[in-house]
Amino acid sequence: RAKSDQLREALQRYNAVESFVQVLSCVGETTNLEKEFDNFDLDNDRLISMAEFLFTCAAMGTGLRKDKVEAVFKAIDTDGNGSIDIGEFLSAFLVARQYHWG
């Protein structure tokens, strides 16, 4: 399956499409998604934990409830290991932009 289909299915499974679009809009139109990843990766371990994702989404002013942010995190964490790596982050945001979500 295409990455776009996988992302769509995961977002729908977690009822997180609208929340993901909100997070995406706060990240903005940056062309440097690796730098955006670093903004989420507060401890510089090259992984984004749930706590880092929650903190950064709140700091960006998404206005989303904790459960909505957690749903977005789970959808992006495609391997289900409890963290978002650079590949998962880039795939999610690049696919979303390709399909003009947000």
C-alpha cells in the first residue's frame, strides 16, 4: 500500500485526521522538516517520545486536547514502538503536504 493510504488509514483508525491537520498547520510551510523534527526531539536522541510530542504541540499552540495529540502521535508512529523516528516524521508530513492536507 502507498504511504498516503497507510497514513490515512492510521489517522482514521485513531479518529485523528482533523487533529493532524491542526498540528500540520502549526508546523507551517517550512521546507526544512528535519529542523522541525529537531524542534520536537527535545533530548536530541533522534526519537520523538510521546511526552516530547505533547509538550511541543502545546508549545506551538495547537489548542488540541491531550487525547487528540496522543491519537496523532499513535497514527504517525507506524511501527508502534512508542516513539516517532525521523523516517516516520518525514513520511507523515511529506505525504500530508503532497495531498494538501492542512
